[in-house]
Amino acid sequence: MSKQINVALIGNPNTGKTSVFNALTGLNQKVANYPGITVDKKEGVCKLSHVLKAHILDLPGTYSLNASSLDENIVIELLLNKNNKDFPDVAIIVSDVENFKRNLLLFTQIKDLEIPTILVINMADRMSAKGISLNIPYLEEALKTKIALVSARKNTGIAYLKTLISNYRELSLEPCLNASSIDPPYFDQLRSAFPNQQLYKLWLVITQDVNFGKINRQEMDVAVFKTKSKSDLKRLQQKETIKRYQFINNVLKQGQTIDISKAKDFRATLDRLTMHKFWGYAIFFVILLSIFQAIYDWSSTPMDYIDASFAQLSEWTKATLPSGVFTDLLADGIIAGVGGIVIFIPQIAFLFLFIAILEESGYMSRVVFLMDRVMRRFGLSGKSVIPLISGTACAIPAIMATRNIENWKERLITILVTPFITCSARLPVYLIIISLVIPQGRFLGLSYQALTLMLLYLIGFGMAILSAATLNRLLKFRSKSFFVVEMPSFKVPMFKNVAITVLEKTRTFVFEAGKIILAISVLIWVLASNGPGDSFKNASSIVQQENVDLDSDQVDQKIAAYKLEHSYIGLIGKSIEPLIRPLGYDWKIGIGLVTSFAAREVFVGTLATIYSVGGNNPDTLKQKMSAEKRADGSAVFSLASGISLLLFYAFAMQCMSTLAVVRRETNSWKWPIIQLFGMTFIAYVISLIAFQLIQ
């Protein structure tokens, strides 16, 4: 049986931690939440030898152990709590060769905790282009550690890193410098009061306002030792930072050489272009247009194939299996419902692909900086852009990302407006409705459907900004903040990183949505296949008496429609129809609106199940929706009702999981309730106006 050790990957943001993590773990990784908090926990397994494997934990990026956000607190809590099951046997500090000096601050702090520590210098393949040379033997001696020069792009240094991890017991535990010299009398008192504790660990517990979990406070009751004021402790922290940088500067005088004349840097030119006050926005707009056009053009063939395949599978199931409840459930409930989400895998995967490329290339940081100019005018900071852009994937992690915003007012406003951003869960609804009501055709080489999709994204972003401006005026909080963003170098995205990101996020989306859709599809099938009273039970005789002139196929269709209308689900839809009829919706769409509160993408699966129940039509979902008619013979999904539905989903809060996260992040039901009713009211009014104007 092989032994497993814990390895923590730690580093500043944008040092390539994810690349190193992927190189070590490959596809043997998963993303979950830390217990009790809604922050991503990324972990994986790396086999080091036939008797040893490593549990790799990719910790949130942090600049130092002087925490200023919840993400950074997580790093400190883990490193100070030996009772934590994830406490590292060895810490790997990932640094960037271009920002080596700044990265070493965090390294020297962690070394003071006497944890076996390995220093990884990433992006080593860029050293020659930047005119950088390192004296590794000297650096290892001065920093009292082992160093791995790594290029995740060229897969060099990873094997040596694994060897260092395997031999972690041989690593020096000696600190790099004596940080207690910033105030010897104070630290001498601290050492005397707690002789059995690490001195730097005590210092961090005193200065950090974090929850240290299972640390034995009988052994470390530092609260009674806070003999210095907050301002004095802050000054000592500043002295500590200065002392560490003095040490780092002395080390790098001999350990690092930078020949500026050899540096080949095209970054400055690209930065001037991508962050220009006019061309920066123009470039971003063109990139967005290209992405949405590619999503439509590249995914149309696989989507049509998947749609037809599920229709054939449903028909084959009915023809092959014995007639009965189980066959109907399988064909009309499970297959139809799951098919309603699987069909969108190509487009969702392409969306994640483009987002991953933009992030990997370093361009997304330029977008964040660029949009800060816009955000400031509406009461937000550039840091709000990160959650807003993250919201294109999912509102839940986007809202969690607001924890990096120190100012409470800006954070609260960002939390409340982020759900307006079009997330990937809305994409299935948008795509099926757009394909039904927006005609084929192109304008300047761009399809009308792609332009409509992009317009929906822009409308969502515009409403988020408008709402933020309104909330900024209404919320009477004082606020002042400054915006600082990391600007990584431009680089060609790594195929492996992009592929893993797309696979992991698409898989998570499909399986998380799939569980909800499967459960709701079965529930809807049960409610649609049963009904109260004689109207449902005697549907066959009632329909046959009223339609004596029709042939058998037409009668069967009439019976199926009559039973569906008088089923439990039909009665639910009929009860809310008066409320939604002014928006152009019928009772079947109403059922979709109700069920999609569990998750927006459930809307498509719901309609797929409803239109399949009781019928023998082998058509695809799109064909069934296109053929749906009202009592007067007009199409249910017309331009007017389609636009109304698109706008409703663009603005409505149709996601109970997002509401739960908002409740957790704000620690109050007040804000999610305001969010729910406010967004629903906005969605209803705008959809009503749109339908009445267009019809």
C-alpha cells in the first residue's frame, strides 16, 4: 500500500500555479469547496513512485501572509493549523522568473513557519528572452531550500520537482532570516510566554484577524498577549516587510543578473494597444463578436447531430421496449429531459474554450484594467470586473470572487448586480429561442443569430452597470478604494491548461445541471402522465366524441394534448397562465418558468419533456417547439414572444443556488429577497413592454 503526503501549492497570483498543478496532476484533479465556506478548493493526486503519492492542494493566490481578503485567510489558516487534514508535509512556493523579487517575500515568510519548503521558479523558458540569469547553487544556499527551475510549457523541471517532493524530509527547516530582530524585547517576551510554540506562528496569530479553526487556544491564548495597539502592530508588520526585502535585495545582488540590452520585450507595445482608450475597447468588441460567431458556426453541426440522435433514441426505445409506464418514463421523461441539456455541450464547451484562452494569454487582465475606467463612473471599482466577467461562466463562483473586494459597499453592489451577467446556464435557453425566432442571414459577414446572442450579453452587462449606479445612490455607505491589478506577460496559451479547463468546467456544468434536470424531468413526467378527476381518466372517450371526423393519428394527438392539459402539470400551468399571458407565454412555457427556478437551463429540459409526453412524434426538440401552435393557429414561439422570453431570462433571477450563495455572502436574507423580487419585477416589466410593442 502506497503512502500519501500532503503538498500545498502556494504563490502570488499569475505566477503559473495552475500550470504547475496541471503538470503534476493531469486529469487526476477535482474542484470542491472548503468546508463551511464557498471558496473553490482545487486538489489532485500525483504519483511520485510505486510506494508514494502526493495529494496536491492548489491554494488561492496570495502576495504575503498578511491577509487582506478571505482567499488569503485560507492560506494562513491552513499553514497555522497542524490539526487540519490538509496541513502540508511540504510546501511548494511557485514564483515567476519575471517577478522573482516580489514572489520571494511570501517564500521567506513561509520558511519562518519551519515547514519543508521547495521554491519553484516557473516560466524558465523566458529567461533568455528577458536577459535573466540565475545562480541556482548560491540561491539555494542563501535561501536554505532546494530550487526547481520549471517550464510548464516545455514540461521541463517537473521530473526534478517530483524528486524533490519525494525527498522532502531532506529539506532544511531553517528560516532565511531572523524576523524577530524588528523588535527584540517584544519577541523575547513572546518567546518566554509561549516557549513551546514557533515564534513566527505566534506573530501571525497575533496580527491576523482570521479564524484559526482547531488551534489549541489553551496552548496559544495570544489574545491576552496583545500588549501593542493595532497601529503599533501595523508598524511592526511594515518593518518586517522592509527587513525581508532588504534580505531579498542582498541575495539577488549575487543570485540574479538581468541584462536589459538582451531583453526582447514586445509587451509594452501590446499593452499600449490593448489598453488604449479607444482601440482597447474596439479590440475587445471585435474579439467578442468573433467568439459569438464562432460559437454558432462551429457548433451547429454537432448540435444538429446530438438533437437528431436523441430523437431517434427516444423513438427506438418506444419501438423496442414493451409498452408501459417504464418505457414512457424512459423515452418521454429521462431521454427527452437529458437530451435537452446534452445538445448544448458543443456551444458551452466553445464558450469555456474562448474564456480559457483569454485568461491563459494574459489578455483578461488587460480587460479588467480597461473596464475600471467604466466601473468608476457607476460606483464600482476595477475589482468588480473580475466577478462580472466570471459571471459569464456561472454567477455562483463570480459572487464568491467578490471576497477580493475590501470595500463592503462595492462588494455588496457587485454581489447584487452580478446575476444580470449572462451565465452559461442561460445559454441553452438563448440558443434554442434564438434559433426559433431569429431568421437566418448575415450582416457584414456576421449572422443575425450571433449578433442577437452578443446583444443579450451586452444588455445583461448594461443592466448590471445601470443597477450598480442606482444602488450606489440608494445605499448610504461611505466608501473609498483603490484599484490595483496584476499585469502578467502576454503568452501563447498552453494547450494542456486550456484543454483541462474546458473539460473540467464542461463536465462540472453537465453533471451538476444533469442531476437537477434528470430529477425534474422525472417529476414533470409523473405530473404530466397523471391527473385528477374524470377529465383526465375519460380523455379518450371525450376526445373521440368531439372529433368523430378525424383519422386515428389525429385523434391520438388530440387525446395526448387533452390529457396533458388536464394533468397535474397542466393544471399548474393553467393556474399561472393569466399572469404570464400578457408576456406572450402559454401555460407550457409557464411550467418551464417555474421549474427553471431550480436552474435556468432546466427550462429547455422541461419543454423537451412536456412536448414528448403522450406523443409519438419523432421530431427533434427544435422541430416540436417550432410546430407548437396556439388555439387561434398562430405560432407559440413567434418573434414577439421569443424576444419577450429572451429578455425575461436576461433579467430574471431564475436560480435558487445563486440566491443561497448571496444569503451566505451577505449573512442576511434581506439582500437575496430584494434581489429576487427586484430582478423578477424588472424582467416582467421589460418583457411585457417588448411583447406588446413587437406583436
